[in-house]
Amino acid sequence: AMSQGGNLAMWDKLTGRTQFIKPQHPEGKELRYHWNAALALHPFQDCGLYYGSQYVHKSLDCGQSWEIISPDLTTNDTLKQDQSNSGGLTLDVTGAENHTTILCITPDAEDENVIWVGTDDGNIQLTRNGGASWEKLNNNIPGLPANAWIPQIILSEHQGGEAFVVVNNYRMNDWSAYLFHTEDYGKSWNRMVDDSDVEGFVCSVVQDPENENLLFLGTDVGLYFSLDKGENWMKWEKGLPSVQIRDMKIQDKFDDLVLGTFGRSFYVLDDIKPLRKLAEEGKAILDSTLVVFEPGTVYQTSSRSYDGTRFIAQGDFVGDNKSRGAMFTVWVKPGKEEKRNSGKTETGKNRKEKKPDKKPKDTKDKKSGKEGKGKEKSDKKGKQITILAINTEGDTIRTFKRNIKEGMNRINWRPDSKGVNYPARSEPKEKREPGGMPMVPGEYKMIFEYKGNKDSTVLKVASDPRLDPAQFDPVARYKAMDDFNNVITGVTQAYNNLKEAKKSMNIYKDIIAVQEDSIKEEYGKLNKEISGQIDSLMNLYMLPESGKTEYRDNSKTLTSQLRNGRRFLSAATGAPNENAKIAVANATGKAEKVLVGINEFFSDQWPAYLDKIRALPLDIFKEYETIKIE
């Protein structure tokens, strides 16, 4: 951990113990540290560190001792080192005023003898022999502004000697964009980014470790990316404000781009594989009507509440959590009307781009004068895509739909296979396949269907890698839940039969209501008696509806016990334990008793009721006299 003035400490995450390890000059010379002094890990030594003052300090024992492996790599301009004698009544000695210091140290992960250094007064230095000698590269770089900041040097993972150097000079009222690139250890350079490519000065850059053509650029006004190694740049507009991007890193394991902003916290661009695919195959892939990009592996994990205040109301800032489960990136080719104004922001080297109109668009309805919500809001349901999950045996284990729009879409889905419906008093507004059953880890073919077009990809489902796989048996867990589903399916069908019977009784009730009084009285009592029996059976599933707010104990109802048994099975690590077996047995026993009562009703009382209704000489239609005008 580092703080201003070059203060450096080694901190134990487990115990909180802190040890001060700031380098000291062996001859007592003054060391100049930047407010954010350069710190880098040694790529070949677990306890190796590099730290920057005006020198490069090296430690191989976690800061217990240090070796200076460079001369002063800055301009050492003494006119810029007099801050302790400036400031008037209050001296400028906070550490923020330190100048002619090292800003960044970048050791080569492939060659431990190669180290790149950038300073806050414009020097770019390189050693290829572990610090025995250093080469200043400034004179090799055409267009490099003198005395500018060199806050970041990023080395390519694709070839040795390739580097991207970020330069900004806004402190000298030069707000231009500078990114320089070399492929031969700084012998020759080209300016990869200028003001015709992006807006704002450059703060950071990162190259995709898998595809060298995919670059991300952080500027003062947001994020840009290139699919062709800097020939063209496009601004990222979706979900990210036009804020300064100070630093970026790609998490190789999850293919995520992590952004550190100035004053707007962290952002994570989940799953850059679609951009990687575009960089590999070109944007011609977007000529297809429907394209599904390869998703990442989805892990079956649990979540816990974070440390600290749990219910914060509006007291604290809380960032968005990543959506759990799988995330699919789906391209739907826009129609002609969408192409007419696609919002494309690609820039090229040799052409000037028209600045976007910054005036807000008039969204008022000309007739009413009220603000409109746009056409997309008028269709609540929108267009939908059908998605099927197919296992290795070729069985379709899940079918579901998601809303989709033209252009690039992100679809989140917590993987599950087809489940069962529980007893419910009301009918669903939209019939859809129930989920809820876990997916056994493995590979699944995912088929996407939209307006007659199909595409597919493979989704890999894996167990939580943090857990011991020997303690889990997902196949046994699935079987136990599937067996219990048979119980749920049976009692749900019985409940639905009761609902249908009651619906038909309501029809008979309306017919009887128009009969003569003697029939109405006799059969009205019969209807009430049979309806009461049905209500009694339905109340075994769930408590009757109440018109007032009150606490009622529903723990003895069948639905409650079914969900209790399911809860034990869902949380199991494999086959049910003894406690789960008891919960399942109690629910199954309750279900069997309820079914006995329902089956007896439909075998005895219900047929007798139907026989009486069918034997009734119903007079449904009224006769009407001829009407004449006298």
C-alpha cells in the first residue's frame, strides 16, 4: 500500500499488520517521490518489487531491503525542485508538488532484464540488461511534446519489444490526445492516436491478451475501443458516462474489462469476447440477421450479504452487482429504418468527423405539448426471442423467452432446467414453462430462434471452483428433486381439477338462477353444499383469501409443506440427508392424505351432483310474444 510522499507499507490482509518499507538512500541523499509513486510487482519473483523515486528501487524480499538499479531517470531540473521554498506563508510541502519523479515502471513479463520507465517531466527510459544501462528514447519519438507526463507504459503480450506509451500534456494547456506505439524496443515509433481519432486527452490504454487488434483507450471524456489495432476508434456509449478513465485492466479468467475512473468509481464491462470475435473476423459478421456470441463459463455459486450496514436506505453509495448466471450477447441486424441513423461513432485516421449535436432533442408531442416516452415504451412486451437448452443426449431441458431489440443485446439467464408448477389460486397472465430445476454441470447447446432465423452456441455450466467437488453430487441432487416433482405435479393437477369443477358449478348456478322458485331453492342448496366441500378441499392447500391484513399460520397447509420439502432438496449438496428426508416424507404424507379426500369427492359426491344436474328439466330459453303496433 502506498500513500503520498512515497510512503510504502506491506499490509497483511488477514491480520491487518502493517510494516513500513519505504526505500532509503544508502548515502542519505534526498529521494523525490511523486504523489502517486510508481510501484510494480516483479513478474518473476513472488516477493519482488520495483518502486520509483527519481531512481528505480528494486527489492527481492518484500521491501526488507532495496537496491537502486538506475541513475536519475528524470531531467533532474532543479528549477522544478524548489517547492519547499515556495508557497508564501504556507510552504508547498504536501508531496503533491514534487516534480521530476518517476510516474510508471513497467517490467517485461517475458524478459526480466527489460524494464520501461516513464517520468512526470517527459522522459521515456528503457533498460534491457536489468538496469546496468539505460536508454532515453525521447529523440526517437516524432511529435512527443517536451516535458509531458508519461503516466502509463503498457507492453504487448503478443510480441517482445512492442509497447504503448500514454502521454498527456494538459498541464501545459495542451489538451491533445497522444498515444505512441513501438514494435522494436523504441527504435521507431508511430503516433497511434491524435485529435482526429478521439476527444479528450489520453489517460490509459490496454491491449487484449488474446487478440492483438482489440485495444481499449481511456480518455478524459470516456472509453474508446479499436477492432483493428488503432486504425479506427469507436466511443463506448452504452452504460458508461463520459468520465475520465484513469486506468484499465483485463481480467483474463473472466474476460472482463475493469475501469478505474476519476471520481465515478469502478466500472466493469462484463465479457469482452464478442468484441474479440469482431476483431478476429471483422464487422462483416454483423451482416448476419442473427448472431449469438460465445458466452463465458457460468459457475453455480451462492451469494452472501456484504460486510457492513445491510439496510442503508439512502445513506451510502452502492454499486451494481454483476447479474448472476449466464450472459449471452446477441446481435439482431437492424432494419432499414434503424440503419438510417445508427449512431455510429467510428473515426478514421484521414477524415474529420462531425461533432454530435449537443443540444437536447425535442421529445414533446407537437399536438399536446407533452413530452413523449418514445415508441419503444409503447410496446411493453416488445419483440421476443425463443431460447432452447439441449443436453448432450439431445433432450430439450428448457425453453424460455426474452425481450430483444434490434442491435446488440445482453440476455441474462440463471441456468435451470424445466420444473413444475405449484398449486395456485389464480391463473397466470401468460403461460410459460416453469423453471427452477438445477442444471447438472456440463456443456449444453443453446439455440436461439428469432423471426425464422436461428443461431446456436455452447454454454458450459460448472460448479463453484472454490468448493471441494468431492463433497457434491449434483446428479443425486437432481434425481431427488425430480422424484419430488412427481408429488408436486400430482397434487397440482388435483387442485386444478377442483378449480375446473368450481368453474363449471358457477355455470350451473347461473342457469339454475333463471328457473322456477322450487328448482332454485332445491338446487341452490345443493350447489352451496358441493361448493363448500370443494372449498374445504382447496383450503387444505392454502388458507382461504382474507379481506383484512392479519397474521395467519399457514405452516400446516399442503403448499407450505411442499415448499419446505423443496427447500431442503434445493439446498442439498447431493442426495437428501436425514433432515431433508423427514421434510420430504412429511410433505409426501400430507399430499397423499389430501389426494385421498379429493379422489373420494370426485368418485362419490361429484358424480352424484352431476347426475342430479343432468336429470333436471332445465328451461333455459324464454319464449317471446309477437309485438305489433296498434
